[in-house]
Amino acid sequence: MIDLSYRSKIKDFHSKMNHQFGSKILNILNGQVMYEVFQTNKFLEKGEYIPFNEAMCSHETSVAIFSDEFINLRALGHKVSIQEYKNLTMTPLKPLFEKEYKCIVLWFGDDMFCQINMLTVLAYLEQVAYKGKVFFNMVNEMTYEIETTEIFLSSYKKVYQQVLIDHQFPHIKVIPSIFQGIKLYLKYIKVDNEIVTYIRENEDRSQNELLENLFQSFPQYGLGDVQYLKIIETISKV
């Protein structure tokens, strides 16, 4: 359960947003786990909440976000059927596609995994020429302390293309957390990154011990066991 003081801050934020924008607010959460935490702590009582169930730091993507090409590429990368991908990722996002909102609030952590996901969402909002307000609540996913920043859409679609399609560092100013996420992402996609080096140097450890050490050694990447197990499997095949 979340600390009472942080619960209070989240509820105060909701009250402020509801007072300003009424019911025309969409909250996008970084994944199903965060969604379930909000559900458990009864933060879902006002407004709409949807999870972004993706791991955009892994696998190929397309310029047109959430297009058929995007769905096909993402499903292929995750090794699931197109229908499975639609059920897991696209269906929860239906309110984003079908309704209009005065305000969208993004709830994401500050690690690479979360920030590359958030970059994708911001790029999509520019793609559809969203005109409402956008706020980013940077969430400490251990304590659920939040830090709120208003985001002004302008160049995130271009940054998304430069980073996730061209794998180049952008020469466009972005907020500090996304800047840091991009730096880590461009390190992460290299064949011999620091995670790969660490795994190779500790191959004698059991899988559970290795996973635990990876979580502790590289929290800034925000990777889960699925991503780490895939890297371990790839290395073991070489």
C-alpha cells in the first residue's frame, strides 16, 4: 500500500484536475501493474484511467504510431499474434482513440523503460494534433511519490522518429527525464551494452540470482524479467 502522505498528494492532484477540467480528463498509466496499484488504492474513482501495456524500448516500430504496420511490427517483436497484441495493448487504449479530452495526464516512472513508452504516447498525441493540456506525473514506483510537470507538445513526433526509428540522438530539447531515457536507450540497443557485459561476467550464477542482481544493478533501465530473460537467452545461444 502507498504511504498515506503520497496517497493524499495523488488525491489532491486529482481534485485540482477535476476542478479545472471536469470529467474530460484521461489518465494514461505506464502498464497494467501501475493500473492495478491505482485500483487497489481507489484512485480510479474519478476520471478515466487506461494502462499503456507496451515495452517500446524493445523491438522495431513504425513512423505511424498505432497503425496496422505498427501493430504488425510490435506483435512480431513480442512474439504474439496480432489479435493477442490488440487485446493486450490496443483495446485498453480505446478511450484515447475514440473520445475527446481537455486534459491528458501521463503517469510514468523516470527510468528508460517508462520514458521511451511516454515518448511514444507524446509522439502519438502530436500525430493526431491533440490540442488539450498535457501533464506528466513522474512517479516513484517504490513509494508513489509524484512530481508534476506540464508538457507542451511541439517536437516529440520528430524525436520519436529520430530515436526509435533512426536510432540517433536528437538535437531537439526535451524534458530532462526523456533526455536521460533516450541516452540510456541508445546505450541499451547496442550489441555490447553494460547489461550484456554484466551478464557475461556472471554467467556462473543461477538465473534467479542473476535476475535479482540485474534488478539491483541497473534500476535506471526499468527492465523487467521478460527483457532480462530474453537477453540472457540470446547470450547463451552465442
